[in-house]
Amino acid sequence: MIRLAERTYLEAGRLARDERAVVILPLGAVEQHGPHLPLLVDWLGAEELARHVAPHLERAGYRVILAPALPYGASPLALTWPGTISLSRATLRRVIVDVVRSLARHGFRRFVLANYQADPGQLRAMAEAKRALRRGRGAGGRRLMIQFAGFSPEAASQGVMLDPRILRLARSPRPAFEWHSGELETALVLARRPDLVRRSLARRLPPVWVDFRGALRRGAKRFEEIVPGGLGYFGWPAAGRAATAERALRLRGRLMAREIIRAFGDGRPAAAGGPARGRARRRVRKAGLRATGRSRPSGTRRSRGSASPATSHRAARR
């Protein structure tokens, strides 16, 4: 994975002209995550999703460029909690559109918005940004291709985050009720920034399992409307383990990459050996086999895609 901000403008120009280029833009947030986790959880999570999707895209033949993350998002649910920095939905939409259009102006045309913030305000801004970008054109009049990874306004990518295989990794007896600052988010920070987890406090927090989805459907606008007098977490933080997050990130990375490859496949340049469509189907099948743990049936031929080796990555650090 190539970090765009570490390149020169000459190197960035060559990357922009590369037909294999895919830009991943992590969308974060700075908001309360209970008394035991830092404000940067969603920012960290977005960058981790990007890091776990990238190797699969690279093996499929794409050159993955990591754009600098947007640390601030739309956080109306947490607006009243100290430390939360929330953009309006309209501002976030404009920022996403401006960032993508700036890069598209130089030739990039495939973008993945990697998001770990599940606030409905954030998801609406993402949907509006995608609609605006799909109406425009990039360099040379080419249409832009925009996909989501992580929490998303679209069913396919949103479903990956809530896939039953992910929920089965949880230690919590009620995984469907693990949400904001619960087991999985606590596990994420334990895996990547254990120094930032207030562990003694996390171990003492009792489970808070509530029907947050029902509350949101009924119009709840703030966390305190979902659990009056609560401490800003939903789930069982004490169940969080770093190993759970590692397994969840690996599985989510494979599943998300499969959806992205399915969407981007037809736009990839054909090689001398055959049309891009056939190669895209083979990449999707291979990603599906890896995600489900199934092996290739005996006697079948292995496809000869021009896979490039995954680059090494360093963990996100603040």
C-alpha cells in the first residue's frame, strides 16, 4: 500500500495515470467512546479497515494508494459529550467531494471510502457525497467509480460489518447488541493501541444491552436518548480481547475486498490473455473461497491473474 502523502508530486502524477490505481480514503471521527476508550476509535478503525482491504486488492492486481484519513466526521449522536468534534452533514459531504474531485482532477478514478463511524449522520453524508461524485467526471471525461468499505449507507458493504461470521467471533452472549464502545471496539483498541485502553475500568463496566436500532428507528438523536443516564457505551467492554479484533479485521478485509473487486472488475484494463470481465470473475471467486475458508475443487485450473505481492504495513499510530 502506497501512502499518498509520502510521495512527491511527480510520483503522485505517475500513480494517478496508472490504470490499476485505487485510492482508499479513510473516514474517521473524533467522538466519545465511553469512559474506557479514547476519542480516536473510529479514526483508528477506518485506517485499520483500509490496511486489511489493501492486500487483497493488491493480489488482484490493483495498486492501492492510501490517502490521508479524514479524522473528523459527522457525530450528532455524541454531540453533547466532551471532546466530540462533529462536522455538519453538509460540511462532511462537501469535504469528501472536494477531496475526491481534487484527486480525480489528476487522473485517479477508482475510490474506496473506508468508514468506521456508524452514526446515521455520517452515513447520510457518505451517500450524498457518492451521488454528487457519480454525477461528475474525472480527468479525460471519465466517470468516477466510488465504493464503500466498512459501515455504509449501502446494504452490501454494511452487511460485511454485521456478517454472522463476524458476530460469531464475539465472546459476548448477545453479539447483536454489541455496538458503540462495546466488545468489538474495545477489542480493536486493545489490538492496535492497548496503551489507550483504561483496562481496570473496562473490566468493571457492566453490560449495557439495549435495542439501539429500534431507538434509532423511533427517532433518537443523541446517545442519552437511547440510554438515559448512561456512560456512552453499548455492549460489554469487559469481553473485549485483542485476538477477537485481529480475527474480525482479517475476515472483514477479505469480505470487503470481494465486494470491491466485484464492483471494480469490469473497469480494469484487459490484458493480452483475455477480457477484464473474466479475470474479475475469477478474482471474486478466489476472494470468496478465501473468505469462506473453502479450498479449490480438485482438478480445476488455477487462474493466472497478474497478482502483485502485498506490501508490508505499519500499524496506525498517533
